[in-house]
Amino acid sequence: MKRKSMSVFLVLWAGQLVSSLGTGMTGFALGVYVFEETSRVSSFALLVSALFIPAILLRPAGGVLADRMDRRILIILGDLGSAAGVVIILLHLKTGTLTPGIASLCVAFSSAFTALQNPAYKASLTDLLDAQQYARAGGLVQLASSAQHLLAPLGAGFLLAAAGLDIILLLDIASFLVAVTSAFLIPGIRPDRIHTRGQGFIADMGTGSACLRRKRQVMETVILLSLVTFFVGMLQVLFGPMMLSLFDPATLGMVQAVSASGMLAGSVLIGFLGLPQRLDILIAVSLGTAGIFLGMMGCSTGLVWISVNFFLFFFCLPFINTGAEVLIRTAVPNAFQGRVWGLIGFITQTGYIIAYVCAGSLADHVFNPLLLDRGFLAPSVGRLTGTGPGRGIALMLILAGSGLAVTAWLVVLRWLCSIWPARLEEDCRI
């Protein structure tokens, strides 16, 4: 089988697409289970933290392994380990011993194996594709992500009501087996060891960090995305509890699915039009626009209003993610791809960790009490957000969206300040 081939990449991508759908359904279903069991945003936040934080913390180590070992084997081991965590949840569910705490521990176990799988998968794209195929592949990866957000909540919402949590867990386990099978069908992917031969594990992490620091534009993009993940992490923790305070799980799943079709639309548009040359400006403008729509979600309890703004928020995400991925992939040598992607994943997603740790407690103990019917902010801010259960979360979304928009427009202002002197110099030469 030819190694550099879009068809080979598509085999791997298809397996990961199926796996992501299964993972998305399990994440949605367990989130509903935990919130309905406890009625606390902090418990929901604990589950989300377990889903992401272990993978974030271990990703630099996974990145080094991706530059030292067969990347295909790491993908397979990551998927099998993640499946084992879901199997344990299913066994506890069948024996009647499943609790929110046990669910979070098992999710954290699965998340740790994602640290093996994710850097290896991202680095393997560079092995399997030519440079001119990166944008198309990035669009497909975003398409898979949009499908996860589009189909998984919709399917999980209806399956929870019709069949129960155990059926969703079984489907997730089957999806991991599909992903493992697809990885077995592609050739082995051994990275070039010229930059790692004779070095220790820690030294490899150091060379990856040095490579990242030398790429100024990449480093600036990473720092920007680190700030962004904090605000997006707030949305991940808060949107489900806010909606469950207003509607039932099936409605939540439908809203997430319909809204996530915006991500699909954005990915398709990138596939047709491609990306502009100034990827940094594309990223900044898309971020600023996404922040506006994020804040608008908290301004009304209307189902249509929330859905439309959530749709537009998702529409902006492919331009941010694909732009950043292409910019980074073309700037970093292949031999460093695993380490650099591992470090980038760790640095950028620290914002998620901060959001996951603080969002639940802030919602339960600060913002929600302020906007109850007789809360301190009910007579003032309550005129904008409304009052009652979950409206403190709405205020948090408004603040998160404002922070995201301000961050992005500051980046645009910095870019304008950097090009004005260059233009003045050109005018003087003329």
C-alpha cells in the first residue's frame, strides 16, 4: 500500500470518525446522567474535567512517544485503552454500582489513553499526505469533529429515552473496535529518528520545546489559542446545565445537533473555497466573531435564539481550527511533529483545565444565586438575562463571549500596528 496517499489517510480518518461519534454519545449521555443524579453544575464540571484533563496533562509525553515509536501502534493502543474505560463503566452500570464518582474515574482512565492516540494521529497526517493536501485533510478532520457534535448529541438524546445508557456504551465500545480495525489496515508509520537517536525521553521533550520556540508565528498562535480555550471551556461546562434547567435531555441533544451543523457548514465552505494566505488574520477575525455569538447565547431563554447563536458560533470554529492546524503543520518539520503537537495540545488546553476547575463552583455558588428571582443582580442584569434557575450561567456565557471577542480584536489591532510601519516605509521609498 502506498504510504503517501489520500486514500490511506481516508481509511484511518474513517475509523477515527466512527470512534469520535461513539465517544461523543457516551460523553453526552454520562453528562446528562451526572447532572440528573446530582443537579449540580460542579458535578457536571467534574465529569468534563475527567474527560479532558488527563489527556491534556499527559499529551507532551504522548507526543514524544509519537516521535519514537510506530504511530499506528500508538493509535491502536490509545483506542483499546479508551475502550477499556467504557467497558468498566458498562460493568458498573449492569451491576447497579455506577455512581457519578465512578463514572468520572473511568472517564479519566479513558482520557489518559487519548494522550497516546491524539498526538500520534495528528503527526501521522503529515506522514500520510503531501503538503498540498494538508488543507483538504484539515477540513476533513474538522468535518469529523462537526459530525461528532452534530450526530452524537442527537443520537444520544433519543437513545437515552428509547433504550438507555447501556446501549450507548455498547455502541461506543463497538466504535473503538472499528477505529482499531481501520488502523490495522494502514501501513506502519515510523517517524524519522535522526533527531531523536541517542537522546533520552526528557531530552526529546526539550528539543520539541526548542523547535516550538523558534517558530515565532506558531508560538504566537499557540498563546492565542491558550486564551481562547479558557472561554470555550466555560461553554463546554455550562451549556448543558443551562439548557437542562430550561428543557429536557432530548431537546438539549436536538439543539446541540442542529447548532453543530454550523461546524459542518463551515468545514464544507473551507473545502470549496480553501483558506486565505493570511491565516493569522483569519484566525483572529473568526475568534472575534465567535465570541460575539457566544455572548449572545446568554441574552435570552428562547430556544430559537439560543440555537441560532450556537449555530453561528460553531460555524466560526472550522476557520479557527483549520487555519491554526495548517499554519502549524507547514511550519514544523515532520521529525518534530509528534513532540510539537503534544506540547501544543498541553499549552493550548491549559485554558480548559482552568475553566473546568472554576466554572462549576462559580456557577453553583456565585453566579446562579445572584440571578435567582430575588438575587442581588435580578433587578439590574436580570433584565438582560432573565432570572431563575440557570440564568447565572447565562451571565457567565456573556462574560466568556466578551472575553473571547476582546482577545481576538486585540490580536487584529496588533496586526494592524505591525503592518502600518511597513506600509509607511514603502510609501517613503516611492
